[in-house]
Amino acid sequence: MIQDFNEQELGRRESLAKLRELGIEPYPAAMYPVNASTASIKAEYDAEKDNLKDICIAGRIMSRRIMGAAAFFEIQDAEGRIQVYINRDDICPGEDKIMYNTVFKKLLDIGDIVGIKGFAFITKTGQLSVHTQELTVLSKSLRVLPIVKEADGKVFDAFADPELKYRQRYVDLIVNPSVRETFVKRSIIISTMREYFNNAGCLEVETPILQSIPGGATARPFVTHHNALDIDLYMRIANELYLKRLIVGGYNGVYEFAKDFRNEGMDKTHNPEFTCMEIYVAYKDYLWMMEFVEKMLATVAAKVNNGSTKVKIGDNEVDFGGVYRRLPILDAIKEYAGVDVKGMDEQQLRETCKSLKVEIDPAMGKGKLIDAIFGQYCEEKLIQPTFVTDYPVEMSPLTKRHRNDPTLTERFELFVCGKELANAYSELNDPIDQLERFEEQAALKSKGDDEAMYIDMDFVRALEYGMPPTSGLGMGIDRLTMFMTGQTTIQDVLFFPQMRPKSI
């Protein structure tokens, strides 16, 4: 493969060759004995005791100031940056000054990874630094980093172009510390949720990604082919039906952080590959699940935001603490769209959509027509955490009918800042009712709704063995991370978001 290099990249490759000519391997195989980090040095150094005398630290050169026989440079590791002082006579005590005069000054560049052995000290200007006694080249960088510069309160040469940031996340992580912090918080979110579920007595499990029937949600699946079995399989769109099989099998509570795949559009809040957490707890209902979710999200928010449940999301301050509003979906439509759709048949709903200027298509049934009105008139109004409840049966093919109104279901969706964050049910455990709902979905599919559910007869069979009353919840981890970190696009909370391939 032919690569075109610019002048700086050619220069770095020449430096690479010269290092090897000097007998210095730019990519050594031996382990480097790191015993400190930028954060540990800052936390542990005591100027009065002068206690850090045997430091071994490694990191990437991010800046440097050469002043003849001495220099200051800055290295960055996974926990931050620290200044390093280097003196020619300290690292080259004999007559041979090649390591400083040639290697450090001429053959090393910003972006190179080096190891430093030395001790901590405070400079005359009062800055904590590491005094170099030994320098080791650990990795030569052959490409030039886009180094961010600041002057007079302004930022120059920032690596901020989304096209580059998402394609070259590794560069983004190097030069933008706040990006690294976002993904640290993502990890904290997941670990906090996992601890919360484990403490509630739930078991973390794994279910298939390749499925013969794409069930558990209304979505368009990705299709692949299994050569050995000579059958088409689907990438899972949800793990719901497998988790409920485990409840049938006797577990009281199961959950999974799952990679799901939906062959649909991409925008600021949707990626075709995403992470969803689903949890199912036996002998509970959707009312119990609301309280469970409130306490869980308050716990997560406090963990991520230094004890506060309030999070800044765009122009809004959202409070994940306390009791969230409960708002039936038909009441929401009446409140925000000004129409009462309760009891309307499909034709009446179509006429209502037309009068409200809601875009629809012939394949939509009652459920999607109601959802279209709700989406256009209600969602954006729901800023603070709100449980939208009691969806019509047509919108919820896997949900138990409402105990007080058989035309509705015991379901809620949690909305924050106008976006759905979670979906939960009192799970349908009547196998006869479930089969009828699947058949209604099949009828919608025959009308052209390619997101309608398939009939999963094995799941019906599982229900026929008996599933206890169960509450289930699905929550998008990517969107939750967006909210908890104040990001506005899903691409900013995915290390490697899906993008159209582009040549190097």
C-alpha cells in the first residue's frame, strides 16, 4: 500500500531510522517498570519531607522548552500531565552527550512516549516537577498531534471537528482530557448500576446476540448468514424475550448490559449499535419499578456528580432526585396537543393526525398513530424526569393489560429533556393473550410495517409453562451517559460511533 507523507511525517520516519542507527530500539519489547503516575505524584509528594526519590513514570511528550543544556517538557499519562526537568549532564554523565544532544533534542518529538526515572521536586517558580535521571524511548510517534494552544483566554488549533474526532477517537482522547473524563464517567455509571442491581439480589446474565427471531422490540433488524447451519440469523434488537425465559426458569431477578443492533436511521441520539440495560424482577409490577428507577438514577447521578442529583443538560438543570411526575400518555396528548384521543378508532386517529399536521403513512396502526401525535406534541415538553404511563394495548404487545382498564397497559416510559430514557412494563405473562398480540403484530407486518414484531412460538411455549408476575425495564446506557455528562450527541459517548467508511 502506497502512503503519502507530508514533510513532518517524513522527518519523523527519518528520526526513527536514526534512532535505530544509534542502537536505540524505538519500540522496545521489555516491560517498563512504572511505579508512579502523574496523579499519584501530585497526591503523595510532600515538599518538606522531599519523599519521592525513586520515581519511574511513563507518558507522552505533550510540550517542551529547550534551553541549551537543560529543558522542561510535559508528559501525559492516563491520569493527567506533569512537568519534567531534564539536564544534559544528569542523563549523560560521561563524555558521550548523544542521549541529550541528539536523541532528546533532535530525534524526539511531541507525541513520543518516553519513560522517566528520577525524583520529584519543586521548581524555583513553585511547580511540582520530575527531575530526570534516566530517559528511555518507549514509542516513536510517526504522526503529528494536533496540539491545542491557548492565548489571551482563547483556544487555537483545537481538535474539535466531529468528523475527525469520531473517526480518530484515539487522537481525540490524547489531546482533549474532557473526552477521557466523559468515558470514565460512563464506566462509573455502569459499575454503579451493576452494584445497585446486585445489592437488590439480581443476577447478571448473558443472552444470545445472534437470534433466529428478532424479538423484544419493534425495530428493523440486521440480517446475517450462518454458513455451517445455512440459515439466516438476526442481530438482536433486544434481549427481553430471553431474559423473561430465565424468569420462567426460576430466577427471581436477572439483568444484562447488552449490545443491541437496529438497522435504522442515525442521528444525534441514535446509533445502529448501542448499549441497553434490561432487568426483570419476579413478583413486581410497573409501579414498583418506578420507585426502583427513581432511587437507582438518584444513586447514579450522585456518584457521577460529586454527591449532587442535579445535572446540567444543555440549558436545563435536571434533578434526578426525588419523586418523578406520573403522566398517563392519553392525558399528555390532551394536555399538550389539545385533543382527547381516548376511545378513537384507527380512522378517527388518522383524521386527528391530519388535522394536527402529524405525518403518517398507511402502514401505521392505532399504536403508531397515537405515538406519532405524542412524539410531535408532547415529548419535547418533558424536561424534568417524567414517567409517561398507561399506554394503549396497540402500542405495547409485550405488556400486561391495565388492572383497571383493559384497553390500556401497565407500561411507562421515562422521559428526560424531551427524550425517552427507559421503557418498562408489568410484563405480559398470559400465553394466550401474548399469542394474540403477536398475531396482531404479524398483521401489521403484512400491511407493510417492517418494524412490527415476529411471532416467537418458543417464547409463547415458555409462557405456557408459567411465568410469575414480573416487572421489566429497558434503559439506554448511551443516552443515560449523555444526560449524566451533559453531552448533546450520542457520538460523544461512544468511543467509536458508526460512520461511513473512508480511506486513510
